[in-house]
Amino acid sequence: MNFKAEILQGIPSTLPPVKEYDVTVNHAPKRKKILSSEEELLALRNALRYFEPKHHATLLPEFKNELEKYGRIYMYRFRPDYKIYARPIDEYPGECAQAKAIMLMIQNNLDHAVAQHPHELITYGGNGAVFSNWAQYRLVMQYLAQMTNEQTLVVYSGHPLGLFPSHKNAPRVVVTNGMMIPNYSQPDDWEKFNALGVTQYGQMTAGSYMYIGPQGIVHGTTITVLNGFRKIKKSPKGGLFVTSGLGGMSGAQPKAGNIAGCVTVCGEVNKKATETRHSQGWVDEVISDVNELGKRVQKALDAKETVSIAYDGNIVEVWEHFDKENIHIDLGSDQTSLHNPWAGGYYPVGMSYDDANEMMANNPKKFKEKVQESLRRHTNAINKHTAKGTYFFDYGNAFLLEASRADAAIMADNNIDFKYPSYVQDIMGPMCFDYGFGPFRWVCATGKPEDLAKTDAIACEVLEEMIKVSPPEIQQQMLDNIQWIKGAQENKLVVGSQARILYADAEGRMKIASAFNKHISEGKIGTVILGRDHHDVSGTDSPYRETSNIYDGSRFTADMAIHNVIGDSFRGATWVSIHNGGGVGWGEVINGGFGMVLDGTKDAQRRLESMLFWDVNNGIARRSWARNEEAVFAIKREMERTPNLKVTLPNFVDDSLFS
């Protein structure tokens, strides 16, 4: 059966052969046993409802074994026989070009070169899933292949509820992930309801089909590292950046360090993740001995090399050894998946990777104790370095939050705030988000590298024209992004789809998208798919990351993210998503995303102008009302350019009144 036929088939009426468990693939860890006996039966009933009753007797013991062995029912037998990757858009079956674009993006998320645990349908972050099982994948792809421009596919946490009549201006797909009743958003709630097969953790761009490999974060990480060195008034040349994690998102860190020009050390306990990033050229060297690492780093610092080194081991060992050897760390961070601390997001020091996975599944209480013990030790080592002048920041994956919950020495003197800032508080919030700059991205649906090169040139030309009249407040951001896009080809950032990312404000996004649409209409490039990371100006309400620099008391509210996705829906997005969790953890954040297909038409032009304007300015308006001065500047500037925009501005209160 060929690729198109297998897509159109959906769930086959004849059972495919059982698939062997492929030990060469990076698999998700076994999830802890959390269901009662009755709930296990319910999970099995829930899984079997995807299949005709004639198959139930065959599938029941198989699914029961998966639930017992892996803690989830993935339906491995139904993995497709074809290779999953982002094919050129014309290779997908169907009549609706927008639906074909979404199929392309789904398959990119599950490409073995892109996904962290592809056989478990997990793209990144340890639990960031596109779907919960292979039946869901097959049904969604079949529905998309059948879709017309007068239908909308509704997806409930990976489950395709169905195709519903709508209209051509409606989104083609509406996705929700993990949208729980608030009192059911604790970590064990995810474990339970995910095991039951009724919800999933979509991370940010995993469950919204907009992941573009580690490039998606390498740009933001580069900007963060550059601005981090600016903050300490030191050149990256001869500087040392120490961090951890080489997974789906964190794997961007060594590449970003190379682009910034410093020495980067990144600890990773999962050998397969390290091998993947090394083979892809995202990290230069791998060292397994901490003494050898110390000598190599000192040599690199003395020579002012630009080099990235993966430490094949636990990052706590690095912090402790560098303290003992007096190796000065300029910038320090952590990007292990501490939003998911008890299920593979963080591994305790002093244990092998395999032993930790075994304890995680079979003795979760003891594993939690080990993780918290490790966080205390980790924090103590960091504190020793910061006392010597290291600038440490939380890179958004809940290190500070979980360290505080482990009673680590992480609290400030007031016992309310953390000792160290989130990188959004110090860097990305005031320097980027408040001005409207965030991660705008696009994918060339033809799959042609030459199309990507053309879009790079188009975007660069637009930015170079814009900077001529840009105010001083945003000149540095414009210059950083021009430098980035000029070096994009040389830095070989593509993993999976022919995609690119840069930081732009609403004006920049609209002008770049308009230029793309014009070139498509003239036949100079093929279809382009627009999107962004949820980690942006408006898309995410996250009190410990994206909105951590909101100080009016509203950072624990989620109105902005909800309004963002509603507004995007009726302003022209091709698909929209809204998630519980993502980045900093289940129950800790609400985040929304979109995708938009540009086909060179006037209709696409209307959509991009309407939607991209709202997608950014909604967030600037909220940040302005929080009295963020950079956002007040940005929204006033936008109101001058857009007469129909009238935003409620804050009045500032004289502090002396309270003295």
C-alpha cells in the first residue's frame, strides 16, 4: 500500500502485524503505576473503542501488556509502515491545501530526526505529545485528507472528535490539550487522566503541530546568551556558559553558544540525546570524564575558543567540580525539563540513567526524594559560583520553582522571591516581549532548500528597510535579527522541515508575511506556513516564565492567552490551539498557538494582516496595563500608526505618596 492510500485508510479494517519494539529508538520512560484496578479496565475500554469489536479479543491482551509494561497504551501495532517526515505538500492526499499543510506539520513533529520519543508520539520535553496513541494519529490524518474548505476538525487532547461543517473563513483545525477543570491540574492528575487516554500534555508546539526542531529555540537562546553577556558587560569571546539538557528544546543551547561566540558546557544524562545532538552537529565535542572536561574548558577559555562541549553525565557534577577547580562560570542556567520532575524531566545525581528510570517507575516516592535531594545539592553548587560572580538565571523550565519546593537554598532574603531571576524577568521580557518582539517562524511547504534561502533573503531585505526608520529603543533587536538571518544558512539550523525563525514585532511579521505572499502569487516561491512558538508576547500566561515580568498582581491570570486564541480564530488563522501546561508544567501555564497557510491570494493577505496584528498587540496592551514602560511605549507607537486601535493606558502613581 502506498503512502497516500495508507493515509486515506485511517484505522485499517484488517489488523496490521505486531510491530517489534525498536531498541534503537529513544523511548519515553515507563510511567508510574497510578490507576486502580477498575481504572485500568476503563483505560482498556477507552483504547478499544477506536476499533471494531471483532478485533477486541486480539487487542485486549496486547493493550493490557502495554499499560503494564509502559504505563500507557500507545498502540504500537498501528504505527504506519511509511517513513514519517515533512514531505513536500503536493505529496499529501486531499483536496484542501490548508489540510495538506497541517499534515506536513504533524509529520514534521513526529520525524525521528525531530521528535524526542517518536514511537510514543512525543516531540519534546519528556511528555510533550502530538497524540496519545497511533489510532488518534491515523484518524486525524484520514480526516485531514478528507477535509474540504467548508469543514473544521475538532481535536480534544489528541482525540479527533470529528469533522464539523463550518465555512472557508473558519480555522480548519481547532486543538485543545489538557484543558482540565482547575482543581484537577496537579502532576498526578496528568499521570492518571493521560493513562486513562482522555487527555494529554501538548507542551507548546508539540500538540499544536508547530515544532521545527531545536532551531525553534536556538534563536531565542542565542538572543538570551548575547543579552546575558551584555548584562554582565563582558564579551562572549573567552566567556563560559554552563547549562544542562540536550533534549528537544534544550538541545539548542550548545548551537546558540557557538553562534554567540562563547565556550558552552551542557550536561546530559541520556546518551542517546547526546549522540543525536552530536551527530546533527549541534554540539561539537562529547566528554565523559569531569576531570578531562575541566582541563578542556580551561584550555578553551585561555585560547578564547568558540566551542560547545556535551558532558556525558549529571550537570551537578560539573557545577561542583568547576567550583573545586576554580573555573569561573560567567553565565549559568538549567534547561532540564523540571516542569516534569517525577517522570523523566530531571535525573538525580549519583544514579545511573537506567537505575533512575527503574526507580521512577517502580518506586516513585523514593525517586521524588532523590530528585529533591539532587536539587538541593545542585542549588548549593550554583550558590557557590554566584558568590564568585556568576550570573545565573532560570531558563524557564521551573528549576527555581521545583528547587524551592525541595527546600533548597533558593529563596531571597524576603523569603517570597527567588534568589535568581527568570530569564524573562531580566532579559526577554523587558528587552523583547514588552516591545512586541517574539518568535515568528515559517516553513516552506515545498520542502525545497532553495525556497528557504529565498525566504531568508526576503525577510532580511524587509528588516534592513525597517531598521532605517526604527526608533532607538528597538534598534538592537533589529540588528540582532538581521545578523541572525544573514548567518542562518551558514549555521545549518534545519532539522526536519525547511523552516526558519526570527524575532519580529507585529509590523515586521506582517511585512515579512506580505512579502512572502507576494512572491508566492508571482510563482517565485511555493506555499509558506506561518506560525510561532507559544513562548511569545501574547500567546502564553505563565507566571514563572512568559509573564514573570508582570508586577501588577495579574501574572497568575490567563485572560491574555484565552483572548489570544479566540481572536486568532476569527481573524484568519488556519489552525489554532490552546493548552494547559507547556514549558513550566501542567497546571502552571495556559498557552495558545496558531498556524497560517500563505497561498499567494488576496484572501491570505487579508488574513495575515488581521490576525498577525492582533496576535502581538493583544499582549503588548496587557503588558502596558501592567505598567511596563517598554510596552507603554510600544502600544502608544502602534496607536499612532493605527487609528482604529484605542487601548486603555495606565496612569502612573507617584511612589512618594506611599512614603
